[in-house]
Amino acid sequence: MAYKTLLAHMSNEDVSPAVLQVASLLAERHSAHLVGLHIQPPLDLYVSELPTPIDLSREYLDRLRLKESRLRELFEAGTQTQNYVAEWRTVDALTDTVLNALVEQGNTADLIVISQTEGDNSDVRFRHLPEHVLMACGRSLLVVPVGSDVDTVAERVLVAWDGRRESTRALFGSLPLLRRASEVRLHRINQPHQDRHHLSGITEELANTLARHGVSLELVHSDARSGEIAEELMGFAKDMDADLMVMGCYGHSPLREFVLGGTTRTVLAKTPIPVLMSN
């Protein structure tokens, strides 16, 4: 089992180098087809009820083309000597949104690699794009911290599991990474009371299943209140010098309003290492 198609979201020059670095490491390891995706946002500039003046529209489009050209050069320079197939793809969102275009493209890949944030100079509409993609997309997301410079990824993996659907989907979605990792620590948060007095509970059964997939791991239990889980996980990741964390994304979207749980939002905002998430 391996990832065969990786999608790296190349949004701007501030965050794309880190995204490409992580995506390239994974593409090399899995002999994957790496797609560098840039989405041209729709022209969303209006004055009252009138269309944007032609000169202003042209200036805006020229800036978009220059940005796309620079990102393409960055992608090609970073992949031309690698031992995997690399493809540059530019998608025009036209009258749609960047989110919808990214979700549509992302659903065709095994894994989406995206920046933790779109950068300080980005359009405010895209500031929390990863959170929205997580809630809308059917694939796992590998979130890369801004400015990270990594030599390894998914060599030492901390898996946060609490028995719920979201963390279970993230765990099994990360199997291609776990099977190749040199160290995996399965961290069970708030073990069920009925399992505390038994040598083998449901968490141990999960470890057995993973072992059948060729995943060798260490099993750790801890208890934490909801407001402390994020900090505890990041502390455990630091202790084991992890270069990847795997966890579920918790939230809901009533009436298309976006809401994330505190643990997910804190990890996304503060994590110093890449995080693989699934909803």
C-alpha cells in the first residue's frame, strides 16, 4: 500500500516552498505522481453594481499570471531532478470559489498537502482555507507549518487516537506512512473506563490490526481534559522528536457555518510539525 497521487497546493510564494519540500519527500518515498496545484481565484472586484473598470481588471489578471508563473518555476526547479513524476496544474476557479476548486481536485488524489495558513499577505478569504477543506473534502489533509524546513517526514509518527470516527479515519488514511515509519507511537487519549482493568482492551485490538498491516508501534495511554489535549499532544510529539502527527479533525458545519473543536484549532495554529488530519 502506498500513496500514488499526491496533490500539493501551491498558493503563494510565502508558504509554497515548505509545502513542496514535504510533498517532494513523500513523493520520492512512495514513487508517487506529484501534482503541483495552483488555483487562480475568480475576479471578485466590483464597484457598486458596475463591473470593474477594464484597466483595473487587466492589472489584476496580470498580477495573477505573474504569481502563477513564479510558482510554476518554483515547482519545476524543486522537482526536475527527483525520481518521481511531477505535474504542474493551474486551475481557473472562474465563477466558483478557490475552496470548491481545491476540494474538487483534492478528491481525485490520495493525499492533499497544504500549508497551515496562506501567509500574512494573503487574501483574508483564504486565511483559514485548511480548516474549510478539512470539513468539505473526502481525503486526508497533510498540513505543513509555515516556514518549516524539514529533512524528514513520517519517520517518527505520533498517532493520537480516542476511539472516535474522525481519529480512526485519519489513522487508517495514514497507513502508507505508518508502514514505512521507523517509529510509531499510538497515543490513546482518555482510555475507556472498562478497559482500564484489563491487560487487553479495544486499543490493544487496534494495535493488533495495525501489526497485521506491518506497523510496529509503541502504545501509550494518557488522560487529559478537553482544553489540555492539544498542548499534551504537542508535548508528546516533542518528547519523541516526532516529524509527523496523525489525528482526527473535530467540528461540524451547520447551515454551512464553519465550526472547529478547540483541540483541532489549537493544533492547526500552533503545531511545529506536519499534521495529517481527517474529518
